[in-house]
Amino acid sequence: MNLETKYLGLDLKHPIIAGASPLPDDLDKVRALEDGGIAAITMYSLFEEQITQNSIGAEAHVGSYENSFAEAASYFPDVDLLERGVDNYLDQLVKVKAAVAVPVIGSLNGTREGEWVNYASLIESAGADALELNLYFLPTDMDESAAQLEDRCIRIVESVKARITVPLAVKLSPFFTALPHFAKRLAAAGADSLVCFNRFYQPDIDTEELDIRPMLDLSHSHELRMRLRWLAYLSGRIDAKLAVSGGVHTGIDAVKSLMAGADVVQIVSCLLINGPEQVKEMLDELQGWMQEKEYTSLDELRGCMNFLRCPDPDALERANYMRVLKSWRS
Ligand SMILES: Cc1cc2nc3c(=O)[nH]c(=O)nc-3n(C[C@H](O)[C@H](O)[C@H](O)COP(=O)(O)O)c2cc1C
């Protein structure tokens, strides 16, 4: 069955791609992903904080020597060394690109306006076939309004877009006051795809150590439902491709995502739990389901349950809230 998929200008053999994760840090794992049949690989992120820390570090060191004797110049720390975190990222990207034939998507992660966006073009020069910009943040500033925050994100997207020629995906959070409107603005600002959504890692309180404990729990399939709803609202209504991230673990999860309107599904937790063999299992399940239901192409399937095309759009909206509450029987 033909599962070929177009995403971010790339011709993929099917719609299952590896989302941003630590896997590309190890070239054996990268090759195993390709051998397992993955259609594309997303790098882990290069973070704004890594970039700005390196620049601040370099300036601080150089500044602290600038009034010294001329001979002291040889004491200047090697700026390359200070920037090794960033260079490591770019080096690893070059190596990943050389190791596999499937497309590789770079990932840049930041939330404030600044010089870090220049790294978008360095990621492209290092060989990324496309770039994913992750706007991962928690709005905790009491003085920044929703409109200001959205404007800031849009300016970041515009400045990243201006620095690259490869297609741009924007990975966002679901927690926007008016998500469909914001999604439309992101597309107009240059996002060729939206990745729905970031998954927030909720820290816990350690009652013994009286401290905050960071928690990294992997996802479960039930987390997909919130994403399905938003994909269904956005599909066919904005000028951008859609990727789903968060809660895709099985071929049936992929079927649901495609029906809701996803162009591709990103997987991370299920790869970390089950290894790259999971890709073939998901593809078998997806194709088996399509054969049973007599779908011959992904185009027939994609978006068939979105807001515009599903038989009961009310089920996606407020009316369903009442129905669900009334359906409870003890
Ligand atoms: C260990 C780990 C590292 C991750 N690193 C990144 C990252 O560097 N950049 C990013 O955008 N997302 C990162 N993510 C988030 C994933 O790309 C993905 O959005 C999230 O895990 C939800 O997808 P899943 O349900 O398939 O795991 C990471 C996730 C995990 C579990």
C-alpha cells in the first residue's frame, strides 16, 4: 500500500517520524531508527539558553582580560571551547546526516527574542532538511498579557523564518487562549507546519527532602485525545501542515491522528520504551486497518474526521460537554 507522505517539502515513504529526542546523540541508534523503517528523524533541540550562555560566557572571559597587558592575549580562553556545546550540536547534526539517507530535521528551542535565532541558519548549513522551532514556555510573567506573549512568539517565528530557506515547523503548546487564531497567525508568519503539541513535564513536591522534584514521565496513548480534538479543529482550516506529538504509541493511534487531520505522526516515548522495531509494528497495524476498511490511500483517510468533514461536529464542541456529563450512570 502506498503510504507516501509530503511533509515540510520532504518526500517521506510513510507518515511516521521520530520526534525530537536524545536518540540522535548516538549514531548507532540513528542507524537503528533508519533500519527500523522510520521515515524521518528529528534532532534533539539546541536551546536558546545554551546559545546565550555560551555567548555571555565568551564575552565575560574576554572582558575580564581586556585591560591586561598585550601579552595576556594568549591567555584568552579559546572562544571555540566556550562554544563547544553549540558546536557539538552542529557537528552531531553533520554526522547524523552522513549516517542516514532519511531526512533529518533540526530543532531549535527558545522563547525570548534575541541573537540565538541566528543559529537557525547554522543548523540549515549543517545539513538539516528542515527546521523545527519549539516555543516551549510557561507564561509566568504577571505583566505580560496573552496578546503580548503571542506577538512575541510571532516575531520569533518571523525572524527564524527570515534566516532559513528550508521549511519551518513550529512546535507549540496547547495552552493558548485562542489557539485556532494563534495557529492561523503562526502559519501567516511562516510556519509551514505546526507540531501539536509540547508535553509539559510536571515537577512534583518531595515531601521528605522538602524540595521540588523534576519528573520525566513518558507518555500514554490517552494523551492523544486532546491532540486529536485540536487537530480536528485546525485541519483544513489553516495554511500549514500538521504533525502530532504526544501519545502516539500504536498503529491505531496513528490512524486516529491521520483521521483527525495530521500529515505526520511523531513518536518518542514508544521508541524509548519499545525500540525502533515499533515502527514496523505500527506500519503493519496502520496498513492492516486500512485494508480492512478498504482505504486505498492516505489522502482518503487524512482529515476524514476533522471538524469540516466528520459526521457529528457537535461531538467536538460544547454540546458534547453536556452530553458527556449526562451520559454518566452510576
Ligand atoms: C527524553 C526526552 C527528551 C526530549 N527532548 C526534546 C528536545 O530536545 N526537544 C523537543 O522539542 N522535544 C523533546 N522531547 C519531547 C518529544 O519530542 C515529544 O514532544 C514528547 O515526548 C511527546 O511525544 P511522545 O508521546 O511520542 O513521547 C523530549 C522527550 C523525551 C522523552
